[in-house]
Amino acid sequence: MIDDSSDDTSTPARANRLTYADAGVSIDAGNELVDRIGPAARSTRRPGVMGGIGGFGGLFDVAAAGYDNPLLVAATDGVGTKQRIAFDSGRLSGVGVDLVAMCVNDLLCQGAEPLFFLDYLATGKLDPEHGAAIVESVADGCLQAGCALLGGETAEMPGMYAGQDFDLAGFAVGAVDRDAVLPKPTKAGDVLLGLTSSGPHSNGYSMIRRIVGDTGLSWDAAAPFALSKSLGEALLQPTRIYVKQVLPALRDAPVAALAHITGGGLTENIPRVLPEDVRAEIDLSAWTPPPVFGWLNENSGAGSAEMLRTFNCGVGLVLACPEDAAAVVTQLLSDAGETVIPVGRLAPVGDDGERVVYTGALFG
């Protein structure tokens, strides 16, 4: 029994008792959200998951996932300012896919299979409907990646966020056999293959929002580069998740390295998986960037160099493999539904020290 009475007279009595809800935090709303997202979380169960959501931690049995001598690989990320467009346009159902994609695609670059994911949602005022839409989209991303939504945290923090503004972050854990860790050694003459992106994915959105602001267009206006969609809808196209298409190619062909093309674009991300004495030579005429990138370039005046170090420009993942394996890798990826672009090859670093060199034109 809890005794709420008190004979402490050291402080003035309040006319009304203050509750947590009075301070802006609703425990009931949090409980309602947990109830609503339960089915979505359970839909992502996979071998290795132990127990369910709601505990103080999530349990996962790596041996049950089929690994005998694995290394665990972890990655964390957020959605960034793309979520501002989602909030302002009222389109929350895709940002969770972005969150998962940014993490699991990074795991893939180490050769790892994503096993489980945890999310963190912070908001000024928790709306169970909005929260459920966000977490259900996280579960959608987990299903696309083949990993379990093992748990998460929702924080209602009035005073830290205005109204229903929110921030979304998460992390993924994967496993890879010790002899399959990427990147492996690459050399001059190896081929670079690109996989197409769905748009800007989740990078460069501070610049995108600035460009949209300068044009004066609303999120409900028809997108100039995709007239069948509103501007908000077109710019919120979720990040592609490459896991299920690429993992079989890693197991069945000699792929040496993968680069996830995120912030920094092709220019900054490809060198992360190359030896210091090797550079990438990219042929920009090998593909046509989706129209959104031409529109962003035209309305910003950024130019190709800035675009290539800010956005993926239509190539979301780059694979390096020996030249004599390129046909096999291409066939495996094509059979999995990917559009494969031979974007270039590796060469010795020149006297200029450049790690990525471009030929051709990005925009015709």
C-alpha cells in the first residue's frame, strides 16, 4: 500500500497535485504505442530471436542464426533532416525504412548479414498514431533487410522538442564469418559495378531543403522532376535496402569490396574501402542520374563536383571485383532484380594523389 499522506510542513502545500501528464509526459500514450507496434515487431522475427519486446533488453542467439565462428558487426545512424520533410508534409510512413537502410547497408559493406535492429524515437509530445506509423515503417525496413526488430525506446521530452517534432535514430547488429569479412584486398584493374539508388536516399537533405525553400515550392506542389507526385512524396522516396539482393553474390562470387554511397557521395565513400595506392576511375557517362539530381543541380548551381561529393547521384552501392568475375557478379545481381552499372575500374594512384577521378559528364 502507498501512503500519499505527509506531515512534512517544510514546503508549501500545492493546491493541486502535479502529475507526470501535467508536466507533458503521458505514460498512457506510451503504453498505447507499445500495444500498437507489437504486431509489427513480431512480424520481423527470425531465427535467433529469443523472447519478445517489452523487456529491459532483447535477447538474440547467434548460434541459432547459423553461425559457428562469427564476428559481430554494429552500425548506427539516423535519418537526418529528411525527417523534417516527413513531418512538415505529414508523410511519416517511410522514414523508418530510411533509418534501417542507413544501418544495414553499412553492415553489408563489411560482408555482414543484419541480425537485429533497435530504434530510438524521441518527441516533444507523443502521438500514438504518429509513433505507430514511424515504428511500423521501421519494421517494414527490417523485413526488407531480413533482420528482427528486437526492441527500441520511445522518449517523450517536452521542452527538448517543439510539439510533435521528433528525432529518429537506431542501430543494427550483424554477423559475418571471419574469413568473409570485407573489404578484401583490391588492385589496379579490378572492376567497379554500381547499383542504382531510388533518389537522394537519406543524404544531402539540408541542402535539398534550402533549394526547395529558394524555389518557393510547397511540399504539396507537383514535383518538377516527377509530375505524377507531390514534391514531398518524391523527395521522401525511401532509401533502397540492398541486403537480400547482394548477400548471395558475396557468398557465390569473389566480390572484394562494397561502398555504401552516403554523405560525401562517390567522391568520399569509395576510397574508404580501397588501399592507399589505388584510386577509382569513374565514367560518368555510364549512367543517367535520376531527374531529381538534375533538378537539384539546376536550382542550386552546385556543379558536378559538389553534387558528386554531396549526393549519390543515382548510384547507391558500389562493388569492386576482379575483372574476370565481373560477368558472374553482374548476372547474380541482375537475377536478384538489380540494375547493374559498370561505373569504372581501379588504377594506381597518380602523381596528383587523387583517390577518385572522373571522366565524362554527369549531366548532359
